[in-house]
Amino acid sequence: MKEKCTAIVLAAGSGKRMGTQVRKQYLDIWGKPVLYYSLKCFEDSRVIDEVILVTGAGEIEYCRDEIVKKYNFTKVCRIVAGGDERYDSVYAGLKNCEDCDYVFIHDGARPFVDEEMIEEALLTVRQCGACVAAVPSKDTVKIVEKDGVIAQTPQRSKVWIVQTPQVFAYPLIRSAYDKMMNLPHDHVTDDAMAVEWMERHPVKVTKGSYYNIKITTPEDMKLAEIFVQEKK
């Protein structure tokens, strides 16, 4: 029997670093909003059965009419309101999952997720229950103290840049979030960290892509336009 795979796409971020009045997930890349591209990938995926879109409380109607209906994203089964922080939005998505085996948590500001990443992640999560898309760091990374002094230089071969999707067996990630949301958790920056902290469960890296950028600054938008143009 095929496992049920649900994608939670996060689109509730404010995008303050972008410096625009329009939220980054709705900015235009070659005639379509940033959010369109990741939703299109999950819509076309052979792996994903349904999508839960998490957006700002005042943007549900806009997302329904101007994105989901406009582009005929039939796998989007629910559009729910997120919260002030990423973990609030993830938790809102998790609470709206129904009878799924695996959940793919993805930032809507990462428009270049692809089917190869999704399928590779499914193979990995079947084996270990928790994995994240990632790529080896091209740069040397320094751990820096508050005074600007370098405290440590990790071995570069062990440093990976973590992306999304982050994929988990649903009972595992739901249990981690249920526990975490009842504790101080401002230091938690991604879903893998929640599983590592609350469940003491190992998380594997799976194949990401250097194209799988997150739209955060105006420079990222320029790169995204180039990537889309190359695909065309």
C-alpha cells in the first residue's frame, strides 16, 4: 500500500530583509509569484498526495483565489493561517495533517525544489524516519563570538548547508512539536533541530541542490530570474 505523503508549504513569512512592501513569496519571477514554483513542483510530483499551504492570517483568501484557483493547484487541500514565527506556522500545518505517513516541510520562498530532491528524500526517510535536503558548504565556515573574534573553524568536509524540504515520519515530527511548543523554544531554527532536541532522533542529510536557493534579499531575486530563464 502506497504511503500517504503530505507537503506543508510555508508562506507566512514577512520577508523584512527583502525591503519591499509585497511579501517575498508573492514577488514576481517571470510573470508568476515566487510561491507558484514550489507549489507547481509538488502538484506535479509523483510522490506528494496533498499540500497544506500555510500563509498569513489575512492572506488566505488571496492565496485561494490568486494562486491556488488561478493555477489550478488541485493538491492544495487546505490553506491555514500560520503564526509569527516559522515554528508556529509549521505547527499549524502539522495539526492540519490527516492520516499521512510522511510530511515534507518546505519553505515557499524556495522556488526551485525539484522532483529528484523529493524522491531522494522519500527513499531516505523510509530508512531513518528523518532527513533534510542539504548541500556541502563551498566555503570555510567560522564560529564567531559576540566580540567578533573567531572561536572555532569547523572542518569544511563536515559542514553542510541545510535547505528544505525537511522530511519526517509524521508521528515523529508531530510528537517533537507537541513537546517543543510547551517549552521555551526560541532557539529552534528548523524542524530537524526540533526532532534532534525533543526526540533524540538522528536526522540524515539527503540530496539538495545549489539551485535550491531561498529568496531572502534582492540579490536572490536576480538569481531566481536567471534560473527560471535558464529552464525556459
